Amino acid sequence: MTQVLSSAHNARLSNIPWEARPPDSSDIVWRYSKNPIIPRNAIPNANSIFNSAAVPFENGFAGVFRVDDKRRMMDLHAGRSADGIHWEIDPNPIMWQFDDPELSKLVHRYDPRVVWLEDRYYITWCNGYHGPTIGIGYTYDFKTFTFLENAYLPYNRNGVLFPRKINGKYAMLSRPSDTGHTAFGDIFYSESPDMIHWGKHRFVMGPKSWRWESTKIGAGPIPIETKEGWLMIYHGVLTSCNGYVYSMGAALLDLDQPWKVIYRAAPYLMSPQTLYECVGDVPNVVFPCAALHDSETGRLAIYYGAADTVTGLAFAQLDELIDYIKANSEL
Ligand code: BMA
């Protein structure tokens, strides 16, 4: 029995990528055995392809990928896949259409999230505009992309839209930050009547001292609506002797007032432990940006960046994950 609420954004996804939990594992989230699914050099000019988002599209899947090129410029590329595992990534970055030329200058675009919302796919990403902020754009077909606006003043990262309006307003999680490799970070909730103007900011949750998430946290995939609340998978950062360690965690947020945390799993769900998560351009990073789910089976497929270099896939059963969050919750 699945706990997902039935609505347009919680549809049947019978072709969800999937691999059963290995028999010798009791992990609540387990890795795809053929990880990484996207190598760093999947397109000619790439230095690395990581923190990226996938959604169901037509008979297969579409995605927006973070590609750092060999100049180490960060930009977004579109991609398509029949099975959600093998991807064709456009070698050229997305060319955005702009109403206002002020928005057109590329500084950097990275860490995309994609959501089907009402009638189109919205994309949010970390957008350089006199410092990092949250860019919002949309597409209907993953061919033509329109850049709507920057949601906030700098500095902000990890903008993640909810898949439907809440109390009649568009809703987004984000993480106010600073110019650099920010050493702090709380998750906030904001709402908007029109996707352009964002306000009524509410604190959701912050880091926890002496834990895997003691330095900063940021929302990951689009939240999934369940009977128990919004499932928010997120990343948390520990500052070790050897620098930052990025792991994956999860919490459940109130359905009508998502700034209220109902349950928060104290242990991480997945931390950097494999070679491709521990070794790369930035070692020890697991950075989830998307999750597919099938309402029928409760299967969950999580896309995550590994070591700021490659893209991995991990799996979970939604019911198990929710039970785990509740059983291991510390607010
Ligand atoms: C964060 C972001 C992510 C990156 C992570 C680890 O601040 O820049 O894109 O994966 O650091 O380097």
C-alpha cells in the first residue's frame, strides 16, 4: 500500500527506473549497482555532470543537467532518456528566451530542479546575478526554454518548488546564503501569487549541532505529497577536519503549512561512502536534486550528484522511508 496522495503530480509511473535492494543490505536508501549513471565526460566539453534533475516526459524522461565545462563554467543542459538511466545530453547549453535583456547575461547556472506544475515544466536553479540567487524558468517541450525571473535578491541557493499551489499560492523552499562556500544555511518557505513576486517567508528548519547536518542544509528534490505530509529529501553538511561532507536526509512537512516540520529523521539516509562519492572534484558529496516516484508501487528513484563530478541514482520504498522518518524522528 502506497501512502502517496493521488493527484496529477503523483501519477502512476510504471517505467520508473528500479533495482531491488541488495539482499545483504538493510539500508533505507540504496544505490544503483551500475552507478554512476552519467560519467563526467558524457558530452565532449564536460569537465563534470552532476547535481541534475529528471522528470517523466512523453513516454520516457527529460532532464536538466548541471554541466561544468572545461573552462569550469557552470551551465544547464537539457537531456532525454527512454529509461531514466541512459541519457542523451545536449552538448550545447540551454539557450533561454528572455523578455528582459537584463536577465540574459550568463554568470553561472547550476543545481537545477524541475517540476511539472499545472500546465508546464518549471525549472529553478542557482543563478548568478550579482551573486547567487534562484532563477525560475519554464518549458513545455524541453526544446524552448523561457527565463521568467530571479525569485529573490542575492544571495540564495537551493530553490525548490512545490508541485502544486498551497493555499492558492505557488510555494518554494530556498536557502539564503552568501557569495562563497557558505558556512551556514537554513531552509525557508516562500509563496507567490504569480511565480514572479515571492514573499511571506517562513523559517522551516536549520542545521543540527554535532550531527551529519551541523553546518548547513538545503532542500533537494521536489517535495512529494503523502498522507503523512510533504516528504522533503534534503542535503545536510558536516564540517570535518577534511572539509565539508554532504549527505542526504529527509523530513515530513505539514501539508497546509509546510514551514511546520512534523517529523525529521535524525540519521542520514545516505552519506558519501563509495569511490565515486568520495573521490572527484569535490570529495565526499552526495547531493540529491530530483526524485521520481510511482504512486502504484511506492517506488522512489533519487538522482544525486556525486563528488561534484558524476550523477548517481538511488532507490527507496516510499512507505518504508516514511516509517523510517517517523520512527527515527528528532525535531
Ligand atoms: C554547494 C553547491 C553544490 C555543490 C556543493 C559541494 O555549495 O555549490 O553545487 O555540489 O557545494 O561542492
